Amino acid sequence: LDASYVPALASLAEANAISALHRVRPADSLTNAREAALTALELDSNHAGALCTLATVQFLFDRQWQKAAATFEQAANLDFEETCGHSQYPLALAANGEKKRALAAAASAAQADAQSAYRRLTLAMTLLA
């Protein structure tokens, strides 16, 4: 792995975050996800994928909902099609009590990729929040 290749670092961060979510060596995976995302962001502070993974760690593991919502928003503003930013982002907004913005973001994400079961699930979860 080229330690200066940001897309690879962002993908490594995402893979580790997914591993932690699925309880595959969660402590190691979480640490690796955070470190890879932060390293990628040191090299490119505007990499949507790295921001998205960092926001996922902040939201799901650190429970820093306001910080996560801001990081998700930054990622979403950089790359609207970034799946994580638009799938997790509405849930972070809902956790912060921003129901209208959460529903708008979830509906927009579901419309952008009508074939995505995950985005439709996120819309349903946001409606229930």
C-alpha cells in the first residue's frame, strides 16, 4: 500500500469501519479505520470518502453526533454521490433532532439511487426516528 495514495487509504478506512460494524476484531478495526481516515485527510482534507468514514466512526462508535453530522455534511457537499455520506448522514441529522433536514437528505439520497435498498432502508429508518 502506497502510504501517500489517498483513495487507497480512504478505502482501507472504510473496510475497517465495516469490519468494526460487523464485529470483526472491532477494537483493531475501529482503530485502523480512524487512523487510515485521519492519515488520508492529512494528505487531502477534501477527500469525501475519508471524511465519510471519519464521520461514521464519530457517529456510530464515538457517539459524537453533532461532530459526525458536520463531517458527513462536509463529505456530502464535496461528493453528492458518496454513498456513505448520504446513507449515514440523514441518521446523524435525526440523532441531532434535525428531522426535516434528515428526511430531505434521506429522500434525496433515495431518489439519486432508486435501486439502492440501503438508501431506501435509511429513508425508512429516518421516517421512524
